[in-house]
Amino acid sequence: MTDKNLNRTDALPKSWEPSDHERDLYEGWVKAGYFTADAHSDKPAYSIVLPPPNVTGQLHMGHALDHTLMDSLVRRKRMQGYEVLWLPGMDHAGIATQTKVEAKLKAEEGKDRYDYGREEFIDRVWEWKEQYGGTITSQMRAIGDSVDWSRERFTLDEGLSRAVQTIFKQLYDRGLVYRDYRLVNWSPVLETAVSDIEVVYKDVEGEFVSIRYGSLDDDQPHLIVATTRVETMLGDVAIAVHPDDERYSHLIGEVFEHPLREGMQVKVIADDYVDMELGTGAVKITPAHDPNDYEMGLRHDLEMPIIMDEKGRIADTGTKFDGMSREEARVAVREALAEQGRIVKEVRPYVHSVGHSERSGEPIEPRLSLQWFVKVDELAKMSGDAVREGDTKLHPESMEKRYFDWVDNMHDWTISRQLWWGHRIPIWYGPEDDNGERDVVCVGPDEEPPAGYEQDPDVLDTWFSSALWPFSTMGWPDKTPDLEKFFPTTVLVTAYDILFFWVARMMMFGTFAGSTTPEILGEGKDGRPQIPFEHLYLHGLVRDEKGRKMSKSLGNGIDPMDWVEQYGADALRFALARGANPGVDLPIGDDHATAARNFATKLFNATKFALMNGARVDALPAREALTDADRWILDRAEEVRAKVDAYLDDYQFAKANEALYHFAWDELCDWYLEIAKTQIPRDGESEQGENTKIVLGRVIDVVLRLLHPTMPFITEVLWKALTGGETVTLAPWPTADDTNGGAATDEDARRRIEDSIKLITELRRFRSDQGVKPSQKVPARLDFASADLVGQEAMVRQIAKVTAPEDDFEASASIEMRLSKVNLDVALDTSDTVDVAAERKRLEKELAAAQKELDTTGGQLANEQFLANAPAQVVEKIKARQKVAQEEFERVTARLEALK
């Protein structure tokens, strides 16, 4: 209970400047241990693992949205009495980090990694990580992430490395990890395989080349194929036609000599994959350098000669082209074929989509390579069943189809990378025997490799270690208090665009580990494997105001740190959360941040005003002691609280924050504060005034607590000033007892206040139309009794600035409005409040402007030539202008008529 005479405005700054407070507030929370989870607590558990950002990364708008939503969830759950763990960490980002360090060493020392050797180079990467890595950590603090920093993890730390070795060995022993030659995305610059997510597609200008195979005599067997990568014909082993294509049925089985490789033959085969209607209906097959050709090569047991080395240079073809880059060979091969007369038609330009390495920028080369793979059939089935059985629930449900399309059609996963920075594959090879064979041993984390054995040089794909993130970060494969308390995690929050690349992999490894170590991770439902998270919330992507993807090339990106500096972290967070609908992209711009900042200012000013007028948080008075307005605002607070709870339980962040915004701004600030002024005496005290102070304090208290998960900084300052409490971070989440004491909604009070608001609004509009100054009071006669508003008369007259009529009252104007029970007539005397001559002069200017606009738009719309040539949207805009001008003309005309 708060001392009713205590004025807490001294606890507030003169104005709200976020940069003056946010850093100190955050560090105070961390120091106080508010975000540190207790694995031995008796409270119910709620846990989220932060999707680990790259150690090289910086916070972008997608991160800011992701983090805002997670922080909203965990802050609310703390207030609801849960033991909350929000576990942070970073990903070692194999390719990104190694590339950045190699570039730094090249620029500063003129050396590459081979100049150092593996161990020394890795030491240099660790040095870089300690010095430059983790910029995003300080940015997370700046936006208010309430993570448990005491549990921060890194995908290459000792514990996670042990988890990686453990699951690799488990998969290997089950036959779910194997090594084989397969087609992969190859980066010639990085000299490694890369994942699909590290490939970006760009339209490039290429050339379409038609090549003649077989005889140059039209009467002899031959075929014509077309390609955009003529250099790959050095690896052609077949030409495919459709088995039903009568043009080529006589050639199936024919063998042609390769035009440029002596002793190599190209066989004509039949395959249903070929489109008879596309091009010539014949397709060249290069199995080692094209995904579709590779699959066809497997079906027809074709040879798969690799014609490029790790740097993308032609190699091992025995031709003059060996040693040339892909680009050089493309020209040289075309010229060599032209010399033989095998280029059919002219080479023509062709724009097509080509995959490029996201990190190094060059075109990806599909390349047959010896790699390690995870066999995914069994794992994908378990992860699919987890969603089908409802063990993990997707939000929104509409994303389930995408999820099943992926897990039900998944290909084996390439997990090896030809890098040095990362988890080295725990495979060891013995010395070669007389047949050139080597013994292969998979070494677990607590095992030693046999003497004389050498470790595989490759490292694991970064996604391999991050797929273990939900449980490796809590201590798996050991049985820990964290796992016992907080696993499975409650919810994973992420964008829908990595549903396939990360989420599906976590589900695969999570259910696999759940099936192999149930004694550590717990039993799943009905005998099924344990799952890594119970709920999966997928939000959309942040885009610019035009709906375009934010990118450097478009120059439309927004740095969230710029918004933090300019508008404050609360404004950044509220702007994002207010637009966050499940699975739907979020267009956003500076206007959204400005609106959010204005809302923060509104809250600050409203709370300061309330404190200046004695508002306090105290036990609510009896309902019968409250005015209609008091009961109305308490009932509305309860309705909004219940809505917000329902929306947040369903991950409907946008609807929850929109409801809070409109209640706080439109009803609490714009109306109840104004009504409260009429109920709190300026001098002295009254029972009604004291009750209103308590109601006002209580409603602001509830609003601040409801807004705290989204706007933590300003709500902390305002709530502490209002209540004198330690921190809103640990304040209880509002319930019905906090709002209206759990009472049923007073419908009569609601109706009377809503009618009063409508009446005041119409009176204000009429006064404005009449040109009455805002401060000028106007006599008005209206029947409060017939509208059942007798108890609201003083409040309505004071706010609308309409006085009771004198005995000699003569109306000069009247308005009629529809209230809930009656059509109410209001008669007003504005004769002494309006300078008729001046008002007529002003209105005549407005009428002339409206007439000019009508003439202009009318002339354009009457011009048939203009209508025939103008774009439809231009015509529609002119029609809209004409409509507005017509309405303005009629309004001003009516006003002038009334002045007579």
C-alpha cells in the first residue's frame, strides 16, 4: 500500500530521453540477477534457447524482431511466476569466420592460412574471436534482451564439442553417417563444399551454345544439344533423349566419339526426365558437374569424370584446357568446337539464374566430391512424426505443410567442410595396408585414437553443431540439473525462412538424441522420442515499407542500432512487435519508429500527470463507491487484459500490442485522464476524488505491467515511480483481481460513458465547425435525463466546454445525434462566440479553394484524350481529389448558410 500523500513525480526525469536511462537500467537488471535461472527452483519451468547468431555478425532488423518476440515471452513468463531460462550463445560460423580472418591476415601480413599451418592458424582465429567477435552481444544488451548471461555458450566451447563428438559417434555406430562421392555445392574460392543456405541465386548474362555431336554429315547419325556452360562438355559421357521421342528412337544406344577428348565416348540414352518440347529435345549429360545429370548418371550407371579441381580450374582431362579457369575454358572450348564446325547456329546471349557463394561471391560449381553425409530417412521420419502427433506444435499451423514438404522429401545431408575452423570430424585413419586400404575408426569424446592413426582433415558443417543447440547447451550428453528442469525447451522462435535449414535439423538430432538417451533427456509422449521444443513459432521477415527485402544493393536496409540511438530501444521493440503476425512478413519504416516513440512519450506524460494529481496504487474501493467512469475504465482494462493474455498465449504479438496501444492512448490517456480531472478536486479532498486517484493509479499500473515485456525500459522507470516497487521485471502479471476485482462488466456504466464520449466528440466537432475557440465556453441546452446521463452532466459540460443555459437562452444552432437510447437534440447559442464577418470571410476563402479544385479535377476528367492516355491509378487519384473537394464544398456551403 502506498502513502496517499507521497508525490512520486520527483522519481521521474523532466522528459523521457531513452539514451539517458536504458544502459544503466539494463546493467542494473543483470547485476541484480533478475535474468539468472535457478535449476533447483520449485516454480514451473519456461525455457527458450536463443538461435545463436554468428560470432562475426551484427544485429539486423530480423534479429531485432526475433529477439523482441523472445524477450516479450520470457519477461511475461517471469511475471507470471515461472522459472525462466533464456539461454544465449553464439555460433562459430565456420566459413564466415575463417573467411574474415583469412582476409585480415592477407591484408595485414600478405599471408594465407597455409603459411601458418593448421594449429597456428586456428590460434589466430581464436585471437580474432576474443578481440572482435561478439559485437552482437553488446547490441543484445542495448535492446534489452533479458538472457541469462551466466549460461552463455559458444558452439566451439569444450562442452558443446563433447556433445558434437558424442552424437557423431552415435550416428556413425548406427550406420547413419557415411562417406561417399556425391554431388555438392562447391565454392572454388573457399575450396570447400557449402550448404544450400549459403548459396544465393542471381540472374546473370550468359550464352546459349548449340553443339553438334556425332557426324558432321547430315545423313549420318548425329545429335544437337544446347548448353549455357559449354566448358562442362569436357565431362560429357552421354546424351539423353525421351524414350517416346520418335525423332531419336533410332539413335538410342548409339555411341559418339567425344569431340575434344581422345578415346572418350558419349552414349545416347533414353530417360523420362527429358522434356521433348524443350530445345532440341536432347540433353548433354555431365554427371560430375550438374545435379540433374548426376541423378541420371546414377540411374544409368554412367561414369562420372571430374573435370575441375578444388579451385575451379579444368583438370585431369588430358587436353590443352587443363589449368584454365572455368571462364577461360568457356571461351577456349567454344572456339575449339567452332573450328571443328560443331557450333550450330550463332551463339546467343541468355539470362539465367546462377547460384553464387554467399560468402565469397563467385558462381557455385556443382562438383562430385568425397564427403561425409548423414543418412536422413530415419531421422526425418522421427522429426515429421513429432509434429504429426502434436508433440511439437507449429504456430501458425499453416506452416505445417512447408515443414512436411521438407522433412518428407529430404536428401542426405552433406556435413563435411574443407575448412580448418570448426569441429574436426572425429574419424581417424590407420596406415595403408598392402592393398592401399586404411582402417577407419570413429573416436568418441572419452576415447583415444589408436597410435599412428591420422585424423580426417575436414570439419563439420556449422549446422551440425547448431542442430544440437537446444540440449547441448544444457549439458548433454551428461545428465544435468538444467536438462532435468528446462528440457524440452518450451518454444523456439525464429523466422520461417530457416525452417528447413536449422529447425528441421534440430528436430532430427533432437528426436534422435531423445531416442538414444531418454534417461538424460526424458521420456517422450506415448513412447515416442523426446522432442527439443514443445512449440515452434515462426514469424515473417522484416521488409521495407514497400514490401521489398532489405538489402545493401537497394539501399533500403535499416540498422536497428540507429533506431535505438534515435528513438530508443522501447520504440524499436514496440514498432516490431506491433507488426508481428505469425508467418507474415513485416513491412516497416521510420514512420513506425516515430509512432512508437510518440507512444512512449504519451505514456510518460500520462503517468507524470497522474502522479502530479495524486494517483496511487492502493486497494480498490468498493464498486458501489465508484463513478460510472471509474467502473468503465476498470472494466475496459479487464477486457483488454484478457485479450492480451489470449493473444500472447497464441503468439499473436501484433494483436496484443495493438490492443494495448489503442486502450492506453485512446481510452486511458485521451478520455479517462480528462474525466479524472473533473472528478479530482483542485483544492482539498473528496471521497470521489480519492477513489479516482486509486483507479487512475491502478489502471496505469496494469497498463505498464502489460506493456513491460515489449517496452521494458520506460515501463520500469514509470512503474517504480508510480508504485515505489523494486522492479516491474519481477512484478506479478496482471489478473482480473488487479483490474476490476473480478467483477462482472457494468454494462450500464459502459453505455453511459460511451454515450458521454460520443456526445462530447460531437459537441467538439460542432464547435470546431462553427469556428468557436477551444477555450471558449458555449451555452447549450440538452436533455440529460432522457439520455440517462444525469450523472454525467457536470463531466460532459466541463470537458465539452458547454455551460447550462440561462433563462433568456436563445439557440442559434442545433445538432442531433444518435445515442444508445435516444436521438438527442442539442441547442446551442454561439452568437457571442463567433465573429460572423471574420468567419464568413474565412469560409469564403475555403469555398473558393474547393471550387478551384472542383474546376481543375472536373476539367481533367472531362478531357477524353487525357482519360485515354493517363494510367488508371492517376485517373483514380483525380477522382478521389474531386470527391474530397465536393465534400468540402458542401460542408463550407452549409456552414455559410448556417451563419445567416
